[in-house]
Amino acid sequence: MIPLLLFAGFFLLLFLGVPIGAGLAFAGAAAIALEGSGFLSLSTTVYTGVAKYPLLAIPMFVLTGLIFERSGVAARLVAFALAVVGKRQGALPAVAIVVAMFMGGISGSGPATSAAVGAVMTAAMLKEGYPRAFTASVIGAAAATDILIPPSIAFIVYSILVPQASVPALFAAGIVPGILAGLALIVPAVWLSRRHGFGEVARDGETRPPLWPAFREAVWGLMAPVVILGGLRGGLFTPTEAAVVAAAYGLFVGFFVYRTLTLRDLYGLLVEAAEVSGVILTVVALAGVFAWATATLGIIDPVARGILALGIGEYGVLVLLIAVLVVIGMFLDGVSTFLILLPILVPIANHFHWDLVWFGVILTMKLAIGQFTPPMAVNLMVTCKIAGTTMEATVRWVGWLIVAMFVALALVAALPQLALWIPHTLGYE
């Protein structure tokens, strides 16, 4: 009875508008109190939930994303991409997706990239006749690739909860699926643009922007993922230290290369990064209470055994998990979902001898789909606000993008080597 009250209480609080972290903590604490065991150790549980060295990377990667947004890197990446593809129908949506993928190699946060790319691309797409809802849908979906392309905050949290999967291995495993997801999104974005006649076509005598000057301006942004991943591969720094290096690199570019940042800007960036990181880490800390309650009440093993007892086989269980996690991803952020469900999901993965790095990529792809699936899509919330439209208006367009991402997910699920080839080649597994 108490396990049922634990989950019912959490979803009731969520429905009433209580913040996710508080809902997890209140539901977990109430269940422990009803059980009558260990209530006084709640404060220690909250502390231990967040007192983990790898979590230091989260505020630094958040800061890095903000630095690159404010320093003008996103705008220069857009200019370079336009110089490559020129002006044609469907060009701007493709550019938005590619730029979001590059920003994913810097920030690792879907909502942060939604804001960065949305701030640059929304005005340009609206000017060329793309509908507001279509624009918000494309940018929100594109930003979802950022939790796959390293560095990824979701992968960092996953590695803490699943120690068998190292951060370097997860980062390497996310590269191909992240690129595959981006390419999958480009197909319907360009097709819809051409089918409905969105966007201007280059007029006679109109030339594309000069390629070399655009590349020269964008090269510092293009080099950021190389610096981060190259340093990790070369053993120059750990993933946590890589976050510090990325932030320092961004500050160098902003202050001394582009000269677009000032000390006043830096103070504002630090404050904003602290606020965003505080929200994430508070959820991590408070969700520890909920996870502790599930373990104390003995919920994990019966649920895992119940799923395995359905008799639907390995692939049937995988399809079931995909469906459940995509639905959950509509309502919960990736960090909360991992904290709540991984204790149940990892025993299932071990039962079928699934590679835990590949499993982490699959779970993260499911959560990426949830980030731009209404009604509670966190990425769409950001892009709809920037584009001046409603979530309801995006349904007509975003469905095509969800199908495209599902195709990419199905490929990675059916062909694990798409995710595991690079980690194996680099010796991370």
C-alpha cells in the first residue's frame, strides 16, 4: 500500500504544480514516515545525493553554454552554415539543426541550446516566411540532440548512477547517435519547408556569403568540441576538469578573440549559471530521497521481476521501455527520470546482458524525444516563448520530427555498434 502511495503522492503533487524536486522529496519523506524507518536520516540522504565529484561538471558546462551564447559564437556558426548551404528553401531549418548540434558539443543542455539557437535563428526564419510554430518546433527538436552529443549533462548523471558506464565511454558513444538524430531531423524539416513553400529562394544575381571569412569567424566555435573531446581522449584532463577547461576556453574567446564580453557580462553569466545549476542540483539532491524511499520500501526488485515476468522477450521489453520512457519524458526532465527509474531499469538491462553504455545512449535518446514532445516539452517551452507561439500550435509540425527521431532511435536499438564502435575503437570498453 505504501509503495502505491509513494508514486500516487508524487504524481498528485506534480499535477498540483509543485516543483519536481520538492514533489520527489515530499513523496519520499512521507512514505518513509509511514513506514516508520530512518526518517531522521533524510538530511544525510539529501547531502549524499549531491556530494559527488563528477557533478561539479554540471555548473561548469552550464556556464560554458552561456558564455558561448553571449559571446556571439552561435551567430557566427549560423553565418558559416549559411555560407556553406546558401539561400534555398529548407536551408534555414537545416542550418538551425546543424548549429544546435555544434552547440551541443559545447553546452550539453537542451533548454540552454534552445535559448541560444532560438535567439539567433528565430528572427531569421520568421523574416524568410517560416511560420512561428514551425520555427519553434524545428529549433526545439534540434536542441534535443544536445543531450546526446558530448558533453552531456544527462550522461554525467547516468554515469554517477551506473558506475559501470564511464563518462568518457558515454561521451564517445553519444557521437554517432547524436549526429544520426540530427540528420534524421533535417529530412522532415527540409521536406516540410519545400512542400509548403516556406523560405525565400535565392534571386538572380544574389550570392551566398563569402565562405572563407565566415569560416575564419566561426573557427573558434568549431574548435570547442575538438578541445573538449581531444583533451579527454589524450588524457590531459578528466570529464570534470574538461568542463573547467571548456569554460576557460569560452572566456578566452569572448574576452580576447571576439571581445564581446565585459566584466559586467561575466558577473551576469556567473549569476545565471548558478541559478540554472542550482535548479538541476537541487532536483538531484531531493530526488535522492525518493530513490532512497524506493530502495527502503523494497519496490525495485518486485517491479523489475514483474516486467521480466510479462513473457514478452528481450525486444518486447525494450519496446515497452521505449514507450514508457518517452511518455515519462514528456512530463519529467532527464535528470529526474534517471534518478527515479534507473534503479529499476539497470537490473533489467543486466538480466538481458545489455551493454550499459549502449543502454545509457538508448535511454538518453528516449528522453531527447520527450524534450520536444507536447504537452510538457521543456525545449518547446523555451522556443515557443522566443517565437511568440503556443505549444498547441506546434503539434502539426513536431509530430514529423518525433517520427524522424524514432527512426534514429530504432536504428541505434537494432544496431548497437552505432553507439559502441567509437568507445571500442578508443579503448574505453
